[in-house]
Amino acid sequence: MSEVSKKDTPAADVAEGTVPAPRDASAADGKEFLSVRNLQVHFDTDDGLVRSVDGVSFDLKAGQTLGIVGESGSGKSVTSLGIMGLHTSERARISGEIWLDGEELIGAGAERVRKLRGQKMAMIFQDPLSALHPYYSIGAQIVEAHRVHNKVDKKAAKKRAIEMLDRVGIPEPHRRYEDYPHQFSGGMRQRAMIAMALVNNPQLLIADEPTTALDVTVQAQILDLIRDLQKEFGSAVVMITHDLGVVAEIADNLLVMYAGRCIERGSAEKVFYEPQHPYTWGLLGSMPRIDREQTERLIPVKGSPPSLINVPSGCAFHPRCPYADVPADNITRTERPELQLVSDGHYSACHMSREQRDRIWTEEIAPKL
Amino acid sequence: MAAYIIRRVFAAVLLLLVVSAVTFAIFFLVPRLGGQTLDSMAAQYVGKSPDPDVIAAVKKNLGLDQPLYLQYWEFVKGIVVGADYTFGPDPVTCNAPCFGYSFKTHTEIWPQIVDRIPVTLSLAAGAAVLWVVSGVAIGVLSALKRGSVFDRISMGVALAGVSLPMFFTGLVVLALFGNGEYVPFADNPVEWAANLVLPWCTLALLYSALYARLTRAGMLETMGEDYIRTARAKGLRERKVVVKHGLRSALTPLVTIFGMDFALLLGGAVITETVFSFQGMGQFAIKGVTEADLPKVMGVTLVAAFFIVICNLLVDLVYAAIDPRVRLS
Ligand SMILES: Nc1ncnc2c1ncn2[C@@H]1O[C@H](COP(=O)(O)OP(=O)(O)O)[C@@H](O)[C@H]1O
Ligand code: SF4
Ligand SMILES: [Mg+2]
């Protein structure tokens, strides 16, 4: 399935189309815990090859949070499932490299990756109701997660599960331990999912839109909880969302995905306050802002995401980009823009020159945000 | 949970009443609506050369001249406490549960049915074990290896199995292997099983094909559920993911279907019993029809309907045991 040869170390920059990983100022000290290199996940369907993820690279250090942002269908979940080794369909074609704590996963055997899942890396999902098994109690499901990787008896596992339920803020954990998922509220279910994911102290937590299915009022609580736990456990977190506002505050670095590719990435401040890609501008524009009148808001990205079977030529964003004609010679429609360094650790994949982007940003976009 | 059980049992009792009312209507109301007179109805309960006195006695005994609600009341009362047929030259008692009395053979129906229940039950239970085990196993393997040679072959065979008529496979098996008598389990368990193997396999082939297809479809659906992905994300071994998380959900809808299939078989696997000449409930009903002895047919109908209601109740209880959402709502 994997077309990749095993290498000893993460290749910093390799094959064509791959770009060096972001190296921001703080990156110099810590070691990368997760390095993804040119990850491709394609699905061989009856309608054609779906290029769900098409060459994504990034790095993540222990204790840091990477936010992955993009509209639905941009390949965020496929990316995270790829890291977890959870693409079970025999139609999935996966290539590239995933280095987790110095170990390459795509070339590793399925059994090895299984042992890492839930142990070294864990994941929580968008809809906690469907992600929990309806027939087993919350407690039993956490105990199961603990006992797969730890040789402990049921009693010790139960104690640990109750501890975790308590830690994620579930009141009366002794009693709620026996409850079934349908007896929990949405927010409580997601807390239980977090307890289950963290029960083995994983060093990497991937949260795939953990608040999307929840009430607005509980969203902030869940995000706070994840942030607190990250501080406490020092784990690396990949926070996936389609809402830039969700991650802007808690992420150290941001990666913006469009049509299976990374179109902008860099430190959260840079991407949020000095975005260098028209798609990111659109995402910022579609963020709900309480301090502004609705009417004043920038028009969000028009149109819908492209088919991943027939990805538009050139810049995949061009059919929706208001500035597609700014770069000369129609290059936007013929040549795919690669990620280019804008400033320290900040990359953007757009044919516009730095000057053109700066002008549009300061004159047209920023004033409306 | 207790409230749920009480509700289900109560519903089952109500259902029994409905079932008995419908059966009653079929045998006592429909003929009347069809233009039969009380005398012609009563004549059906006696032998060929009807003696007017005997017909009059039967009419009185069955209460055909009474208002319908009273007739139904006597009918239900008979099932619960037994009935006395006091008219005519030799008064008889039909002990509870009185599922009818044959005025032709002067026998109570219930004891004859009771004699035949072990035959039918042996047939149904043995076949059920076979078809559930084989059907589920084939279905699971097919689902896990979807599109493989195994999947294609077993689903092809399953399709054939579903479409082959029972009497055809039965007769083929019979021609190939011959036939044994029914031997009660208590007499000789080995012979009991040996003589039942052929009818079991014949019956099981049909159902196992159906269950393989159902299991396969159910597995394909549940293995795509989010909670399966969660189970894998925990790092569970694939076998545990399949059995503990996938199969348990996939089998739940099968419980209902199994309850129905099994209940219907308990009412008499008519074709299998006929092909293999086993004297089960199905044969008894057939006998009632060929001998024009209505109480036999009615008795089997009632008992079969009761089996269905009881199996339904069991299905409800099993559901509650499996699915906490049912139990705790
Ligand atoms: N198993 C699969 N087979 C075919 N296409 C898939 C599969 N899984 C995901 N995709 C496609 O990949 C694209 C990206 O999906 P996803 O990563 O779930 O998007 P999102 O960014 O919303 O999480 C979608 O167009 C989706 O239809
Ligand atoms: S490359 Fe062209 S189409 Fe793509 S984002 Fe830049 S300006 Fe828009
Ligand atoms: Mg998603």
C-alpha cells in the first residue's frame, strides 16, 4: 500500500513539490515530535482517483498545538486518520512519510502502528455520540482503552477511568462511570471521549473538529479543557477545525488546507494577523465576530470546494478567487503555486507577489475585518 | 428495566387476547358471514353421515346458538380453565388448556399437540443452531473479505439456497440419504440427533443462506460506523474490533428476524415434516385439514399464534439486554 521507502531520519526537503517544514523562532530548541512529509492519501474509487490529501507537510513539537483549518471536504480528517493509520479501506493509496517520535509510520507494519494507537497517539472525533459505542457503558469503554495497552487488572483500570472522568470535569464520576453514552449530554460525551483518549497519557492528541457538533455554550469549555490538559500532560496537539476563530487562540502554528493541499502555514500570529493567501482572507471574513455588525462583514469565500477527482488546473482556488487575474499571464490557471517562504516560518502558495498581497490585504481586506 | 418488562408482558397478554379473538373469528364468525347456517357449521364437527341429534348436541356444546360475545367468552374460558361439553349422549370434559375438542375422534386436541411439540421443537431448535452459527460465520467472513472469491462464492450459494424450494432440497436429501424415524431425546439422544441431522441440514440450508446475507449486510453497515473507528483508534486488535464492537451491533436486528423465523417454525415446519414424515405440529394441522377435523386445525393455529407472541416477548427482553437505550429509556 505504501509507496515509500524507509528512511532513517525525516528528510527536511525531498521530492519535488515538497517544501521545508516551518521553522519558526521557537522551533530551534525543541525536537519535532511529529513530522509529516509530503503526505498523500488518494482513494481509488469507481468515479476516479480522489486526491483527498495531496502532499501535505508539517512539523509539531511536544507541548505545542498545530491548528489545521479548512472548509469541510478539504482533507483535514483524511490527513488525521492517515497519521493514526486508520485508513482501512483497501482503496486508500497512502504515500509520504509520517515520523512520530523518530519512528516512521507509513512504512511500519500495521501491528506496530496499532500498538502506538491509543498509546502514543490518540484521537477524538467530531460527533462523540456516534463515536462512542451505544451498547457499552462509558466506564467500560475507557477501561477497554486503558487495558489494551496496560497489563492492569479490572479494578485498577476502573480506578484509572474514574480518575480520568474526574479530571475531565465529569461530576460524580463514580456514578457516571456506569452510564451509557445516550445518558450523557453532548458536552459530557466529548469530555468522556477526551478521558478515553488521554487515559494512556499519549504524547500526541489529534482532535478532529471536537466542538463542531456541540452547543456553542459548551464549545469554549471543551477547548479550555483540551488546553488545560495539554499543559498538564505536555502533549502535542493537532486541532482540526473549519473555524479559524476556534484555533487562533490556542494554536502555536496554523496550517490552512484547501483541496487536499496546504496553501498557507506559519505561526498562529502570522497566519491570523498577516495572512498571505486569498483563501485565508476568506476564512477570516467568514468568522463570526461579536464586535462587528453582520452587514459590515467581509463576504466569505463564494462558491463551493472543488471536486477532488478533477482538481482545477493551476491554483485549485482560482475558480473562487477574486484576485485570480492579479498575477500576470494567466499563470494562476496554468501553473500550480507552490508554498513559498513569506517571512520566518510563514509560507503561502499564491502566485501574487508579496507587494500585491500586501496592498490588497491592507487596502481591501484588513479594514473590513 | 422492571417497568419495561412489565410493559412488555402486559402487551404480550393483550396480544394473546387479540390473537385468540382473531382465531375465534376465523373459525366461528367468518363461516357465518360466508352464508353458513348454524346447522351446517355444526355438521362440520361431526362425522360423515350426520345424525340430526348429534348436530344439535354439537351446536349446543359449542354454543353456536349463543350471542357471539358469549361464545368468545366460553372459548377463552375453555383455554384458561377448561370446558365441559354436557349435551348429547355422552358428556365430556375438555381439560384446561382446552385448545379444542374433536367430536369426530372424541379426543382433546391439546394433549395431541403436546405429544407433537417435542418433534417440532427438536426440528426447529437443531436447525436454528445450525443456521445461526453457519449463517453468521459466513456472513461475517464475507463482509470482512468483501469482493473476495470467498465472498462471491458464498453469496452465490446463499442466493441459490434462498431460492431453492424447501421440498426440492428436502426430496434430494431424502433420495440421497434415506430417512429415519423420530426418536425422543430422552430415549436415545444419539439416535435422536442422528435421525434429525438430515431435516436439520435441509431446513438450515434455507435459513443459513438468508442469515448469511443479512449478517453480511449488517456487518458492512456497522463496520462503517464511527464507533468502530474509535475502537480502532484505541489500538484494539482487529478481531476484537470485529467481534466485540462490530458483530454485537450487526446481530441486533437479526434477533427480531430470528424470533419470527423460529416462532413460525414452532408452528410447524410443514414441508420439512411432510418430506421427512415427522409427526410434528405441521403434520397434525395437515391431518386436520385432510380429515376435515376443524378443531385440530384451530388448535394448531392457536398454539402457533401463541408461540409467535411468546417469541416476540422474548425478543423484546433480549433487546433490552443487548441495547441499553431500550432498557434505560
Ligand atoms: N474512504 C474514502 N473514499 C473516497 N473518498 C473519500 C474517503 N474518505 C474521504 N474522502 C473524500 O476526501 C475528501 C476530504 O475529506 P475529509 O478529510 O473528510 O474532509 P474534511 O476536511 O471535511 O475533514 C472529501 O471529498 C471526501 O469525500
Ligand atoms: S494563485 Fe491566483 S487564484 Fe490562487 S490564490 Fe493566488 S491569486 Fe488566487
Ligand atoms: Mg472532517
